[in-house]
Amino acid sequence: VTMGTIVPDLTQPSPYRDRYFDGTEDEWLSAISSTSTLYIGNLSFYTTEEQIHSLFSHCGSIKRIIMGLDKHKKTPCGFCFVEFYLRSDALACIKYVNGTKLDDRIIRTDLDPGFRDGRQFGRGRSGGQVRDEYRATYDSGRGGWGPSVKATLETGDMDGGFKKGVKRTREDLDED
């Protein structure tokens, strides 16, 4: 019988992957094996850059923080990128900060191949994150109801303004 651990195995990549990464799987693995950038997920829409800096600077010197923004409203939408000067500091964050609470939310940290301009914007139809588009639960830390439920409550339109069975392409998301 093996005892489980709450510390993630840092020798194996997490399941997180930027679905718009242009390279191959080997290029992805190469990029994350040398990166000092983290993707931080499940943030409250109200978490500030100062709060992120305060928590993550316990692991090392931060080069910069890039807040994730709703592409239409330019307001925070629940994620960010934290770039460290040293990879070892980024790995320390995964070990010690991943799964902790910030603004009453359990946050997720993952290695990221590196920030590129444009990735700071949400890719969802409404401008925020795709994962929030169809959220059917009320989440005060992420703006209340998800956009599809809001649309249903406001209009009575039972499909929430989203067409079921219509597959959206990357270009569709970029146009919204």
C-alpha cells in the first residue's frame, strides 16, 4: 500500500496545455521543461495583481505578472501569468502554492511555455474564459451566474443565446 501525497509530481507535466500552442507535443514538452512562467487559474475576478504578487513572491523574485482580461470589457476574468526570473522559483510555487486559497478560492498553478501578447485575453464567446461560458452555478467570485444562465434569466431564451450543436472555430472565438 502506497501513501498518497498532496504535493504534485514535478517530474511529470500536468494535464494543462494551451490549446492554441502552435508547436508539436515535443516542442511543448521542451518549452515547459525550461520555462519560468506559470499559468495561474481559478482566480476570483476580484483578485488584484498586488495580492498575487504578495503570495507568489514568497517563492522568489517575480519578473512580471500579466492579468487575464475579458477581451471585451478589459476587466479581470479569473487567470493570470506569473513570470519568475528563475525556473526553480516557479517550481517552488507549484510545490507550495498550488491548491492553496487566495480570495476564498483554491487556485491552480501550472507551468506555461511562456507568455505571448494576446494570451492575456479570455477566449470565451462573452469575452471571459471558455470554462465560465456554460457555468450553471452561481459563483460570486467569478461574477455571479455564467453568461448563458444570465442570458436565459434576462431574456427567457432557454438556449441562453448559444446555438446548440454548432461547433465554434478559433476564428469564431477571435471575432467575438
